[in-house]
Amino acid sequence: MQVSEILENKGNRVVSIGADLPVGDIAVVLKNERIGAAVVLNEQQDMLGIVSERDIVRAVADQGEGALRLKAADLMTSSVVTCSPESSTSEIMEQMIEGQIRHLPVSQNGSMVGIISVGDVVKAVHGELNWMTKVLHNQVVTAAGWATDES
């Protein structure tokens, strides 16, 4: 399965924030949108980085209340790992595992066309495994010449 298929089901909406947005406001955006990360863009809509819930938790653990004075630019990961719509689920799972990454922006020809979370990948792979299980079950039933009530 490819990332493009996941985006077809999920949609390609990407929540973005400005580099000057304060931590408290970032937390509100993440909560209201029910997401775990937001992409940080400049005025030209170029990706500067990504801020996740994990970044906010680390800042609070390190700086306590002082973390609330930080901005997105202070917290963001600026070396963002991305994938393409043609990337396979196995490729992006490897990227996510190796980099301990939970969100991958999807880019094509220099433009962001979506974002994939580890939850999106698990859902897609789970659906694919269920489908393969049903196909194999049907093949066994057909080859054996008998049926079950579970069809």
C-alpha cells in the first residue's frame, strides 16, 4: 500500500501554525483539531518545521512554567523527515521506527500534500491484513470444497 492510498481515505488536510505562535496557543490548536502535531510554515507557506505534543511536554519538563513563553520556532523540529505519495507503508514504517517519528509530512514536487501519522499507518495496515485474511480464508474454503457459517 502507498501513502497516496492512505491520503485518499484520510484526506490531505494539514494543520499549520506560524513560527511565532506561543506554546499555549499551539496546545489549544492541537487539542481543538484532535491532532498530535502541527506543521510550522512561514509567510510564503514554506515548511520551517513541525511541533508535536511531545515537544511541548519536553519543554514543560525542562523549563516548567517558562515553557509557556516559548514560541513554535523555539520548540519545532526543523530537520523534518518527509515522505512522498509513492512511498510504501513498509518504507514509512521503517522511517518512523528508526527516527522515533509519529508524524510524516507528505511532499510532492516541493509542496506539502498531506501528513501521515503512525495511527494512519496502523489503521491502513490493519485494514490490509483483514482483507488478506478474508481472501486467504475464501481460497481455503473454495479449495477444500466446504464452507463455514463465518462467511
